[in-house]
Amino acid sequence: MKSKDEVFQCFKIFKAFVERQSGRPIKMVRSDGGGEYKSNDFKRHREELVLQHNITCPYTPQHNGVVERKNRTIMDMTRSMLKAKGMPNYFWAKVVTCAIYLINRSPTRSVPNTTPIEA
């Protein structure tokens, strides 16, 4: 996205993709209450689809514990991989991508008997 006014169109594409992949409808949208989620179009769309809008406190990402733990896991893996191989910090983005690739292909308790990428 080049600007925040593209969020609504991107959300519609994302919603269709997720629902097609999972076979289940999205029931709730969680945001930080930013203006891009408060537009009249976005609000009308949520009301039409009966989507609940959960707003967290602004500037407090720690209120979304699941995401915070996943972000911390990714950053810890990235730092560990960079340090273990003595790589310079300008490889940070590539190593983050690698860490996410590995996480998506590793078994987890949240998705029993399969990996996140298979789910």
C-alpha cells in the first residue's frame, strides 16, 4: 500500500482470500482504531457483513498478546541467526523472511498434527 486510503480495498481482497483458503468467514476485525479503519466505506462494509470491530488502545501493541509473542519469537530468531553466523545487520530483512519461513513450516500446538503452512 502506498497510502492509508488503500486499506479498505486491500482488506476486501484479504478477506476474500482468507475465507476462500480457510472455508470459514471472518467474524471480527481488530485494529488500533486508526483513521483508515474508521472510514464510512469501511464502517458500512463491516455493518453489511456483521463484522465485529475490536479496537485496542492506540500505541499499545502489548494489548494483542498473541501478535506480540509471535513478533518477539521472530525477532529473537532473527537475532540468533545473525549472531550465530556472524552476519552483518544489513541482512536483517532477509533473515526475518527466513525466520518466518521456518516458523510456518514448524509444527505448533495451535494447529495439531500439521504445520501452519499446511493449515
